[in-house]
Amino acid sequence: MTDDTTRAGFVALIGEPNAGKSTLLNRMVGAKVSIVTHKVQTTRTRIRGVAMEGQAQIVFVDTPGLFRPRRRLDRAMVKAAWGGASDADVIVLLIEAHRGLTEGVQAIIDRMANEMPQDQPVALAINKIDRVKSEVLLALAERMNEAYPLTRTFMISAEKGYGVKDLREWLAGQVPEGPWFYPEDQIADLPMRMIAAETTREKLTLRLHEELPYQLTVETEKWEDLPDGSTRIDQIIYVMRDGHKGIVLGNKGETIKAIGSAARADISEFLGRTVHLFLQVKVRPNWLDEPERYSEMGLEFKDGDA
């Protein structure tokens, strides 16, 4: 391969909820393109982050965490995750060092064995390595390689950056030769409207507690680039009950103001310009069963799958 040979391919990050996939994606890309919170099942859409490594362009598919689905939205998320994996040139299975080979990880391995092509490269990335001793890590790596024919094993800390460069360089050599899919300076293929909505949803998830974050969604209703170089963004937060609306608004509107301020700061930094963000909260009891809400999130709505 000559120095000017370009490569490009898709890499799917799969794993249990909260394994660190979004953190790893953001670290690989060098910017915040996927929302990161302490709550499980945060990622709903197959967010693609684009990383450059030498002459290779690596397009990451950050899939929703694989878990046992209960609701229609859960099932759509899990289907999206496996769709992202089966379409990818390389799979990275991310597990947590301190949790090891859990029942959930075993279920992922079993499904990969049944559904993934045998020649599809699968790398294991053991994340959060700073939480366990080296002998525990080595034993876990050995056990995982016995459980599935892994192509390579990497020890990383997505949060701190340990081992991430080695993984990225290896992936760059694995993706096929060919022209780049995106311009060199592009870091994500999500529409800006959706990135802005996801940013606001992240702030809602961080601020609110218990089940409420899973019962709301955010949509960017209006986007207007103004003559002074700033941008006005109008978003709607859909909740399922009147009581939820009160929680999101907070006492004298304090909660929604804090959420709006935090989201506006992140969106402004991402866009590199001043943003005027306006949030509304609306009650939509059945938004989880509306096809258009799924389309907005990039998920498939399956009729009759309540």
C-alpha cells in the first residue's frame, strides 16, 4: 500500500448499556457527537462519528446498548443496534473490565455466533482497565477469546484515552481500500437539527431522575441562521403526562432554564457560533407509539409491535 492509498469503512461499536460506547466514540472522533450520561439506554439512534487516521477514514456507528427489550421503543433500539453491526466492516465489542463476561455479554456473543458472518473481524475492547488489576484483565481477555474467535484484543480507558490510539490505528488498517465517504473535516453525518436535539436530551437526562428521561423526547422544530451569524433553534420536549411537564419546567421554570442554558452552551461550542435556544414542553401521551417520532430518531417503527 502506498502512502496516498485511501481507506474508508464502517466500524460498529456494540456492547451492553453503559459499557462506554458513546465515550469511546467521542474520544475516537475528538468531539462530542454522541450523548454521554450515567443512565442506561441513552443512545437511541445509530450516530455516526467520522475519525481520520492517516489516509483512512473510520466511520463509527454508535449503536444503542444491547439489552432485553420490553417496550416498542426498546425493540426498535435493539434492532437498530444489530442492523448497525451486520452492516459494518469491523465490529468492536466493548465490555467493562470490572464486570467481565456478564450474562448480557454472553447473550451478545451467542447472537454474534449465530448471525454475524464468520469472516467479519471482531475486536474486543476491554474498557475501564484502571478499575481492576492486571492479572484480572489477562484472565478476562483469555476467557473472552475462548468464548468467541476474536480478531484482536485491546485494553483501553475510553474516559482517560488509554489504548484508544492503538485501537484506532488498528481499525484504520482493517477498513477496505477506497475513497472517503465524507469530507476530511466532517465529524458526523447526523443532521445538525438532530445533534442539537440530542444535546438537549442529554441535559434533560442528566438533570432529571428515575424513569422520566425514557418517557420524553426532543425534536428540533425550527432552525434559522440569522443575518448576524447566530442561529435561532426552537425545540419541543415531548412528555407523556401533565405531571412530567411540571417536573421538566421546575419551580418557576428553573429546571427548564438550567437545561436550556447548558444545552445552548454545548450547541454553541459545537457549531462555533452564538445560539439562541428556545424550549417548549408539550404533553403527548402516546408519543412512544407514533411512527413520526421513530423516524425523527432514525429508528424503524414496526406496526403492531406494541
